[in-house]
Amino acid sequence: MSNVFEGYERQYCELSDNLSKKCTAAVALNGEQKKQKVSEIKAGIDEAEALIRKMDLEARALQPNIKAVLLAKLREYKSDLNNLKSEVKKIVSGNLNPSARDELLESGMTDTLTASADQRARLMMSTERLNKSGDRIKDSRRTMLETEELGVSILHDLHSQRQSLLHTHNTLHGVDDNIGKSKRILTNMSRRISRNKWIIGGIIAVLVLAIALILYFKLRK
């Protein structure tokens, strides 16, 4: 998960908890003190909305599988913030009508605040689960990178082996050329030897014939 999103989320959860406490305190106040407290709460709500917008932008820039989980959390945060806005409206309505203060306390505002606290606790648990999922994703990415590095190393080794095989092939091709040249030379030598044999044989035959003729003429005389 994005560290930026986690930072915004921590700020929101702290701010939301602080706003709930201020709402509880505002119920028991009157006059200017109550107005001041309500102003502080409204300013805090504006800040919370700004944080939600920042989280929304950050979540939409992440990978689809992470984005879906974060947007689901944001919907819960928005619901939590809407509950705070409703509480503020009830507190403000108590300023306009003094009798509404008792009605507000009797209507179960404490239960509403408790429900909001429970909701924030569930959100924090969801955050913890999401952080664990983020850690698993980081581990998976680290494993993937290690596998990728191993694959690159293997490809490099294969490339080196291919170059060696090509070099060996070229060497063998050169040897084949040399063998071919040697074979042609031997063939030519064999032909020359055969030709020389025929020439020598012819010369011997001529000499024998000449000697025979000489002897013939000498014996005849």
C-alpha cells in the first residue's frame, strides 16, 4: 500500500477521533463556548474532507487490485464523516432551540458517538488487514524481482553458451575448408603420380623397343 495513503489515513483517524470527542464536549456547552466549539468541529470536518479527497486521488493512482480495497475503505470513511456532520447539525439545532438540548441528549447521541467509535475501530482493523495484504504484495514483488534477476542471469549464460557454440561452429567450418583443400591437393598429386607412371612406362617401352631393334640388326649382320 502507498505510504502517502497511510499517512493521510493516520491523520484522518486521529482527526475523526478528536472530532467525536469535541462533539461529545459540545453537547454540554452553552452560548459562545458552544459556538466556538462548533466552529472548531466544522473546521475539523473541512480538514477531514480534504484528507479524504487526497486519499481518493492517491488510491486511484495505484494498481487496480489495491485501488479497489482502498476505495472501499474510503466509502466507510465518508460514511463516518457523514455521521459526524449529522451530529454537528443536531448540536447546532440545539443552539437555535434551547429545549432541543434535552431532546438531543435523550435521542441517543451518546449511542451515536459510540457507534462511530465502533465504526472507527472496525476501520482501523481493516487498515491493519490491508497493511498485511500490502506486506504480502511487497513480498510477492520482491520474489518476482528475484525471479526476474535469476531469469536475466540464465539468459545471459545461455547467450554466452550460444556465442561459444557459434565460435566452435565457425572453427569447425574452417577445419572443413582446410580438409577440403587438402583433399583436392591429394587428388591432384594422385593424378600427377598416375600420369608420371604412364610417362615412365612409355619411356621404358620405347627403350626396350629400341634395344630390341638394335640387337636385331646386329644379330642379322
